[in-house]
Amino acid sequence: MLQPPPPGIEATVEFEEGRISGSAGCNRYSADAMLEGSALRVGVVSITQRGCRDAVDWSSFLAALERATSIEPTVAGYVIRAASNGAIVLQ
């Protein structure tokens, strides 16, 4: 499982008609996506390159997002399952 971002740094996810997007610290990311039931397929993720104070390396988060296979809602947010038994937990 991926490590969560440091306290005060958030990652979010939003879905809208064939797209996935969200925040990764002070940057925004987006990609083409297909969501059918709980099955999720995400294309190549692009991210803005703002100079952030948080200095968090988001590359493992973005790589896992590109390997997404499913998404499950939870009480606190979502769990995105990725190939190779990885998971992203978004609250």
C-alpha cells in the first residue's frame, strides 16, 4: 500500500465523463479514465509542475493511479486498487 501524504498535504480524486482529476499537494493531475461499476482504467496521468513547498514526490502515487484496476467507496472516501496488489486510499 502506498504511504499517505504528510499531514496537511492532501490528494483528492474527482470523476467526470471519461476523465479523472484531482489534487496532489499544490499540483493538479488529470487523465482519461473508464469507470464501469467498480472497474477502473486510467490512461497516462499528466500533472502540473508548480513549485510546491510540500516537496512531496508524487511519482509513486501517479504510477499506481495509472495501474488502477478498481475503485471502492468507503465511509471516509475511496480505495483505488492497482495492479500488483497496490492500493491508494483517498479520504
